[in-house]
Amino acid sequence: MAGNRVEFQLDRAGVSEILKSPEMAAVINETAAAVADQVREDTGEEPEVESYTTDRGAAAVGVPVTLQATDGALTRAAAAVGLVVVPQ
């Protein structure tokens, strides 16, 4: 039904509240840990995991650049845990 339009108004304040919540920070940290676990399983290497806060919870997973450049270890691990990985 291409002719039917649905009206939608984004609740920016509500989205902001969700993104800044402790529950969302926990999900982010759990996801980073899962990616790190997958890197360990795939490569035997120990990734670096850093949890931090900006205006919301955040986390980073790092691997040696050669491991990513030659094997795509971080990209494959992220995809394996269900993250959508797209080239830029």
C-alpha cells in the first residue's frame, strides 16, 4: 500500500532518556564484553575493553592493528555477536 502514509513523531526527549539510562549502559558494556569474548575465542588474543561515559554510556573494544588489518578479527567478532557491520 504505497499510497498510505503513517504519521510519526520522534520523541527526542524520550530517546535521549533511554540512551542515557543505566540499563542502556549495561547493554553496551555487555555487548562490548561479548565482542571481546568472540575475539578471544577466534584468535586467542586478549582484546582491550574500555567502558566510559560521555553524555551516555559507551564502550570500546580494541585489537592490535595487524590483527584487524590482516584478519578482520574485530569486524568478524562484532558480526558474530549480532552487530551490523558496514563499510564506510
